[in-house]
Amino acid sequence: MRVIVAGGGRVGSLLSRKLIEAGHEVIIIDIDEARCRELSEELDATVIKGDVTNVDILESAGLDGADALAAVTGQDEVNILTGLIAKEYGVPNIVVRVSDKRLAKMAERLGITKAVAPEEITAEHISSLIMREPLLSEFVKVTTSSGSFSLLEFTVTSNSLVVDRKISELPTGGDWLVVALIEDGNLKPPDSNLELKEGDRVLVLARAEVVDDVKRIFTG
């Protein structure tokens, strides 16, 4: 996959590294010449010095043939504008870094695939969006008299074994269950008749001994 990373700061460099490690072709654009030299030395990526909102610069990076673009500079307006230019060029997957939640919602209404808020800005999160891989977090572990449990977060993808299946039909075996769906940052109780769709974010409570099995079920 060919990915353009607009912005070579901390987030951009970490994101680029993860994408390169996953075997993707990465083109980084940054306005700072010294930073471009550093990135060229550190990463196996094409690095272009220039304004990420400059159409000529974006075209030189191969925008019209890119599979994805991540705009992760420190300026909301720059990131949104870069994302909208990419949309006009038909880039299928566009992720932008936006700190203002109102602008984030506006950006997504305008056709940007995902606007990522500051609390979500990690290289792992953005790379999962770019590569359309399941975002998986294991953030709570609890030990009780009945055993050890983990609370997991998954994003359902097209490869997941649970996609298009009702919650009541999931192969839980009594060892795990969907405890909530996450919509717009809010928790929603699961409906047993609800079919899980690609892009759904779910919280799963699982016994420690079946965590790996649950991960395989959700990641495909």
C-alpha cells in the first residue's frame, strides 16, 4: 500500500515507522528542511520538503495514485485542507489529526474518512485506521474469585469472524461477551439482535485464558 504522511513531527515519524515495518511504501512531506534530512536518515521512506497543502507538492508525492493519506501536522486547518485535496484526487482512505471536535465532525461530513482527536492520536491508532486493521486495546485486567478477566476493545473489520453476525450468535462459549458498543465516545448497551458491522467499536469482557482466541475471532 502507498501512503502519504503529511507532517513529519513526532506523530508523523512514529506513524511512518509503523507503516514501513508493516511493509508499506511511505512518502513523507514536511515543511522543515532539517527535519526532512533527519527523516531521510532515520527511515526507509521518500521524504519531500514542502507545504502539505501545495497541490504541486502533493502531486509530486504521487497523490493521484495513493492508497491512503494521513495529515498529522500540528494545525487543524492545514490537516483538513490537505485531507480535502486528497479527497478531490480520489484517495480512498484519508485520516486527519484534528484537535477541535467541531471541526472533526465537519471534516467527516465533508468526506474525510476519519478525523482523529488528540486523545486518540497514537501511531498505533492512526496506522490501524490507515491500514484498515482492527484497533485492539487491552486496558483492564481484573482478578476475582472466579478467575482473571480482561476488558478488550476491538474495531470490527471486513476480515473479522463476527462481521454481519448478531451478538446472540457469537461463539462465546460462556467465556466472553460483548458488554458495550462505543458510539461517538459514548457506551451503548448491546442488543442481542444487533448485527455487528464493519467499523463498529465494541468492548468485550473475556476470561484471561481465552483472550488470544477472542483476538483471533475479532481480527480474522
